[in-house]
Amino acid sequence: MTHTGASRSRPLVVVAVPTWREAAPVRLQQYHLNIANHRGLRDRDVLLVHVDSETIGDTAEVLVSSPVNTKTETVSLPPGLLRNERAQYCLFCVAHALGAEVAISCDEGLEAVAPDWLSSLTDVVEEGADAVLPIYSRQWDDATFIDQVVAPLVVAVTNLPLRQPLASVSAFSQHAVAAFLSDPWPQAGWEVSVALESSRRELSIEQILLSSEPVSISRSDDGPSMLQADGRSLLDERCERLFRALTAWNSVIDPPVALLPNSPSVRPPPNAWSNLRKTSALAVGRESSNPILLRLLGRHVLPASDPKLQGNLDLRNAARWGLVLYRVLQHVRRHHLDAEFISGFEALFLARVSSVFSDLLRMSERDVADMIMTIASTIRSARVFEAQY
């Protein structure tokens, strides 16, 4: 490492470029060039940290030899953490060692971001924020999972109006970098740990509305949706990471004062409704005798033999859904996560989305944000709502 804080005349921005087996050199080169040409960062020194994990081919060589002015260094992943969590740990270690003013974390498999992203995130950190989370237009299934599950739970436990708590790109100050490195490193999934662990460390968190969705090489528009049967593995992974991150939260606290900001509205793809109904019916029918599903439903359980349970489980009411999430929170605090729990919850999640699908089509951005707040408020006030639903 050749940079030092004492010898620099311009702010240093360190950007992580994690790569794994699926990362083709040509895609990384495009990503590298995209970062290097961000106009807003021309008055800063930029160091790209290529965090390597079993990449195939000449990925590292391509990055280092790309004909641009941005300095690049390659770091091999240390053992002991999950792959993506190790990559982010490397970023923070490098940023801390160099005294970087800003550290920008990019999720593994990210191919490219819009030209204004890195400069916009950097500006907010330089204005005084410790951690910066983006708000942007996401794919429909991603947005639905955030709106119905992630955002209500995170808002409920952090007391913060965080609209999109899953961060594929985020930025951190020197203070935030030191605060993260002073405690054991998060191991529950980096994209959800950013918001939760920043809150735990009492860091100031800002949100910024950014232009477009980042491009991921691990997900294309032609790939399976989390809300379809062939996308269940992705949903499994998302649920497990979120629930593991929530296990350490011991209390539900007072409602947040601030309103939840709006997020760009997302339209479902063609055939989403018919695919979702089929997937939901199959999942609920398959899990109808799962004791976890019945426990999460509480007193609203239908007998497993009742034909109504075969795909017609009504979870349209936001308060009722909030109670399900409250019971999820209680369960993950007290019990080990297992496949039975994940499967039971996913069936209820699919039933919830199926129940509110037509409502979501009519909702404005503000309506969706208010719905999230209603669900989060139910989680915090669960004892009151238990008596009503």
C-alpha cells in the first residue's frame, strides 16, 4: 500500500470490487472503467480494492492492467467469514489502514452502477453522514420482499425510517469504518447488516435517492423471480440472512418520529399474478401441516384438512401480517433457524403477496411507505393487536 493520510493532498475514496467464480474479466473491466470515469470523483484520489475469492481466469490481471488512472490493488480473502462478509472486512481494513475519508462497499457480483452513484454517496459522507444507504428502483420481487418483510422488521427494531435496508452499495466515513472494526465483524449477511449494525453502533445514517438499479452479473431479467417456484433458493438465502441478522435484537422500541421516505414504484412483470397465485397455492398447500406456519399464524390457524388452506390464505390485512412478522421476530430470538421455519415463513410471505397483489398495483409510493409503517407499528404494538386479530 502506497497511500498515507499524511502525504495526501486530496481526499481518498476506497472502493471495494469483490469478485468470485462467476465474475468474468471483461465484465469486471467494464465495471472498473465505469468507476474510474465518474466525473464527480475527479477531485478525489480513488483506490479500487479488488477482493479476490477463487476467481477464474485473469480477472486480477485485467483489473490491474486496465488503461486508466485509477490505482488498483488486489487482496486475497482471509479465512473465517462468509465470502461476501470477508470481502467487506477487507475493504474496511484497507480503508482504515490508509486513513481513507470514504469507503464504498459494493456487493459481490455487481457489474456496474450508474455514473452518478459513487460521487453522490461520497458527497453525503463528506457532508457528515457516517453511513449512506441508497434508495433506487429495484426489480419487482426484490422490492416486494423489502416492502413486505425487510423494511417493516428493520424499522420496528431500529426506530429508524429506513426505506430500503438492503444495500448492494453503501458508503462509510472514517468514524464508521473504525466503529465497525472495533467490534466482531457481522456474519449474518452484509447487505442487511449494513443498516442493523450501523444502528447498533449509533452511527448517523442517511438515505439518498439515486438514479437507476445497479447491474448485477448474478441476476438478469430472464432469471427466476424469488416469487416463483424456481426462485425459492434465492428466497431461502434472503430470509435466512435477514433472520440471522435479527437474532441479536432483544427489544422492540418506540415508533419512529420521522416519516418513511418514498421509494420509486415498481411494476410487476407480465404473468406475475398468475405465476404468484400458483406458487403461493403450492407453497401453502405443501406447508399446511408445518407447525411453524401454524404457530406464526397464531389464533387464525385453519385446520390442515380445510380446503380453504390450499392457496386461499388471506393475509391482506396489514395488522394481521404485522403479527406474523412479530412472531417471526420472537421465534428467531429464541430458537435456532432451520429449513422447516424458513419454508413455513416463505409460504406465508407468498400468501401475503398474493393477497395484496391487486392493492399494490393501485398504491402510490406514499401508500406503500404508509403500509410499511402500519406493519412496523403492529410489530411494536403486538400485544394490543393480538387481542384484535
